[in-house]
Amino acid sequence: MFNSELKSILADEHLSVYSLLRYCMGWEDINGDKISSSSGKRLRPSLCMFACDAVGGDIQSAIYASASIELIHNFSLIHDEVQDFDEIRHHRPTLWSLYGSQKALLAGNIMHVISHDIFRLSGDREFYHFRPASKLIGNACLDMIEGQYLDILYENAQSITIEQYLRMISLKTGALIRCSINLGALIGTTNRDIQNQLKISGESLGYAFQIRDDILGIWGQEKTTGKPVGVDIIRKKKSLPIIHAMNANHGKYSLELREIYQSENIGDFQVNRVLEIMDNVGTLEFARQMTKKYTKKARVAFLNARLNDVHTKNYIALLQFLMNRDY
Amino acid sequence: MFNSELKSILADEHLSVYSLLRYCMGWEDINGDKISSSSGKRLRPSLCMFACDAVGGDIQSAIYASASIELIHNFSLIHDEVQDFDEIRHHRPTLWSLYGSQKALLAGNIMHVISHDIFRLSGDREFYHFRPASKLIGNACLDMIEGQYLDILYENAQSITIEQYLRMISLKTGALIRCSINLGALIGTTNRDIQNQLKISGESLGYAFQIRDDILGIWGQEKTTGKPVGVDIIRKKKSLPIIHAMNANHGKYSLELREIYQSENIGDFQVNRVLEIMDNVGTLEFARQMTKKYTKKARVAFLNARLNDVHTKNYIALLQFLMNRDY
């Protein structure tokens, strides 16, 4: 249902740039032939529709909002890939690697326009929510970009605290995830208490999700993530594990790690040394505890909303899955 | 009035990226100190408010729509400059040349979000127009990006006809200019006939504006345009003059011009040769006639709307100015 709406939105046949969008969404191959490929987790629209359903709303009313969020997410991925020179996403070549960065940036911009413009296509019932929903989506989008901006600032920073890092991910990744749940709750109910508990839950889920991503960026296996072990070390990402290792034991390894991050290229030797240091200071355990802490917060807030058993059970299962996922 | 609204929208003090936006708008220097610099012609918001006023509407109702269009225009400039490696706009260093392309692209994206999100800030009276206005702005934005996409495709095309070129500029430049007038008329009146005549006028104005730009890109003087003579030749732009020169006299100079455009660097010698060829085939006169033709169409359509004398006189003066401008 959600996918067919989204496909019809991106079905414009007369504009060649739309074929780039359909490729990016995982619906077509590079020749424009239909495929049934892995097209990502669709986590954000699923959360939005789930939340709407869970609070007793009509899931149909949340379809355009969900599509909007999924398009914002994809627009940001397309631009990120250009900036990071990422050549692969979900085991497929990225847009810019196939079409060049100019066309990829424009394709991302088209997706961005459509994401904001999408409510115009919605029915009157959904349009009723337009103003508050547009406020949530607009702010989430601004937060997300501010987070990307902070991320760039941090790349060149000498040292970053875990608090600074948490603020950055709460914007860069958290904004869109908590917006997904917020939006579903907003569309589905007028009960402020329930909206508020789901908002808190979404906030914690955002942290848990990104920290699990950071764990996979260091210890994830290539066959499940599609990326080599230690990819975030190779790419010199200032993710939670490296920040933890730099700050742990009163900064004992800080200088050594900083020197590795400042070297031109990072090879197997350096990756192994960083992994060794992380092992020494218990980084993996620390990151796992953080994921656990935020997953628990997300669960408690959802329980506080006192929704029906089926939805509560499903949400807790989702949290478990996200906390333990390998990709 | 318009400027103060726009300034308050971009006044967010706690986000460092907003200072990039204020720099880009010409309100602040690189240190964040207030300046009164040339900040562009503000053609699009002026057209929007003028059209609203001319059809008898309340100019106040058009302020947010005007701000939205101006922000879309600036977002597209910021991204264009990154892609074209332009280092100067309106005699000032461009954003990416000061802050790098990553930050500039993000600043452009923030401006893009705000441009779509702006109606939320508007009063209820303006919100009444939200749906049709959002449709116009959204479509104009999509058209503009499609035009940018065509422009990239044309860069590598062997030959382009004048018809293809006109279609490209009607999207890339025309879309936002005709949207400005359309939107003002839509907000200011319910009279379909008047709206329609202004729409036709805006369409022709868009062509005239871009063709004048193309003339200045070849024959403009550095002291007024801020760019060297023949800048579009140096940058191998496929603008109207070069397309005319390639197609003129049954393509007599087509091969020679194509060879010049395929050479690694274009120096004074080649620029002068291209100017000589354009002289031989009467390119400047052709382009001037095109500007004149579209300016006339724009004037006739406006006259057909039968608005009051003062507005008609002002609009005709604006057309004259745009047709003859040196910058």
C-alpha cells in the first residue's frame, strides 16, 4: 500500500531524472527495468504508520506523511553519498558513482522538493493535519541538516566529548526517526499524553539505532553489512566507539588514536591496532550498554502510553530486533 | 518590509550554519558583521509583490510567497556555484569558496527546506492560498531542477537546436520567474482572465531575461557584470549565442566552434575567434531580436490584462530596463 503510493508519486515518465530516483529507491535497475531488490529497511515510514495505528488512528491517513519522511531520508542519503564518495549502498552502486555527482545532487534535490510538496497530493483528511505535520517534518529536516553540519565540524575537531557526539546524532539521525513516530501519533490521536510518551520513546529509539549503527561500523561483518570490518576506522569517522576509546582511561590512548586518524591512509595494521585499543578499554561493552540503556528508555516510554497489548508486543519486538541487528 | 521579514526568518542565532545563509543573502560579511552590500536584484520577489499589487491584491499577502521564491532562487545559486566552481557572485566570494563545498551544499539544503516550509510561518489569510500556491511553487522548483538537469545533458551533446535551448531555459530560468508573477496574481485576484494574461507575460519575461543574460555572458563588460568579456565562452557554456553561431549559415562554423569547445582550455585567441565568428553570422543582432520579441510578447499580454495605468507604465519600464540592463 505504502510502496504503491510512493511508486505512483515517482512515476513521472517524461522526465529522465525520475529514473534515477526509481533506481535509488531500489525499484529499477540502471536500464530502467523493474527489479525486486532490497530497498532498505523502510524503518521511518514503518514507524510512522505503526505509531498512527498503535494510537488508534487510521493508517491510511499517515501514508503521505510516511512517504514524505522516506523521501527526505533518501534525499539525504543521495547527498551524503556524494560528499562521502560512497560507492555502494545496500549492495548496489550509488547514484553519483553511476551518473556523476552533478546529476546525483540534482536528483537528490528533486526528491527533496517532492518530500515537502507531497501533502498537496494528499486527501482532505490528511490535509487537515497539514500545519502541525508540516511543522514537524520541516523542523526534523532542519535538525537533520544541522546534524550533518555538526558532523563535518567534528571531523576536524581535536577532541569531542560523548555529550557532543550524542547531541550530533540526536540531530543527524535522531531527528527523522523521532519525527516518524511523532507524526504517526499526531495524525492518529489528539491525546497529548500518548503523543508525548511516543515522542520520548522515538527520541530514545533514535539514539539506540545510531549507536547500533556505530557498533556495526566497527565490528560488523562484510557479508551482512556489505562493508569491510572497521569501515568507520578506515573512513576516519568520529563515531561513538572511537570517541569512547579516545576518552577512556583518562585519555591514555588519545594521542595514539589521533595520530592514526591523522595519517594519510589507514591500512590493516592501523585498523587492528585501533581494534586492540578498543578491546583494552572495553569500547564494545560500553557501546552495547548505551544501546541497551536507550532501548530500555524507548520501551518504558511506550509502555507508559498504555496502548493495546498487540502493538506493545510488536514494538518491543522491533526494539529487540533493532538492538541486535547485524545490518 | 520584504527584507525585514526575510531577515527575521533567517535570524536563528544558535545555529552556526545560518550565518552562511545571511552571508549569502548579502546581509553580513564573513565575520558575521552587518553590511549593506549589493544583494542581487531581488527580481523574483519584486515581481511577485508587484503582480499582487497590480491585480488589486493586498501586497502583505504576498510577502511569504515572495520570500519562498527568493530562497529557492538562492538555494539554487548556492548549489550551482558548487557545481560550476564559481568563485564570485555579485563581486563577493561564493559560499563554497569560503567554507568548502560540503558546508555550502548543506547551507543550500537548509535554505531549500525553509523555502518550502515558509507558509507555516504565514498568517491565516495567506495560508488560505496555501494549496494552489504550494502547487505553483513546488512545480516551479521541479521545473527549475529539470532545467538544470537538461543543461548538464546538453553540455556533452554534439549539437543543440535553438528550440531545445529555449525549452531548457524556460525550465531552468523561466520557471521561477513566471511562477513569481503567477503567484502574485493568484494571491491578488480570483479573476482567471487576468491571472492567465499575467502568466503569459511572465513566461515571455523569463525568456527575455535569460537571453539578455546570455548576451551579457558574451559581450558584457567586466566592470558592470563582474565577469570577463566572453566568460560563457571561457566556461564553454552552451548559451544562445554559441548555439546560434553553430547553427547559422547552414552550420558553416559548426565544426570549428565544436573543436574550440572541445579543447582543454580556452584562451584569448579562441575567445576572439569565437567573437569573430559570431560577428560574421550576426549572432548579437539575432539575440537582441529574440530579447525584443519576448519583451514585446510580455508587454502585450500585460496590456491585455487591462490593469490600471500606473502599474502598466511601471511594468513596461521594468521590461525596458531588463531588456537593456548591463548587469
